[in-house]
Amino acid sequence: MQQHSNTSVPVFDGYIVPHAIVRSPIGGDFVVNQCRQMLEKDGIDAVPYYKIASKREVKEGEPPLWKERSNLPEVTTSFDDFMRKQVVEDFGKKL
């Protein structure tokens, strides 16, 4: 599973202090999980791209109009979860 991380790079007098660089794997996944919770709270399903055959524009507040692809192969739960996470990550990037 891909894990996102945040990196802090200290700078002193315009120079990077390499021995003080800190990386935290928590930040990126925390943001994705917060976005996922926000979508779930609002009743929004993060449908993975591979399931969508076509979609139509709707007015704000209306339910989405989309058609599911036919003859989808069986996928594992982990793959479906991964693809749903990708949708949520893309949503978070647009915030």
C-alpha cells in the first residue's frame, strides 16, 4: 500500500540543514482519512474510476448520474479499497 508522508526541511540563513530533516508518515494518510470521513458523513460514496462507464453533469445538490461498466471482472476487496482511496486522495488534492 502506498503511504504518503509529510517532510519538514529546516533552513538556516538560506541553507538546508540536512541532518535535521524530519519525515512523518502520518500526515498524508491522516488528511486522506479525514477527507474520507467527511465524504461518508455527507453520504457521498467514493466510486472508483474503474467502475464508471459514463457520467452526466447534474445541478448542485442533486444525486450523481452515472452508469456502471458492464462485465466488470471480480476484484479483491483490497484493490477496491485502494482505488477508493485514490478517489479520496484526488478529492483532497482539490481542496
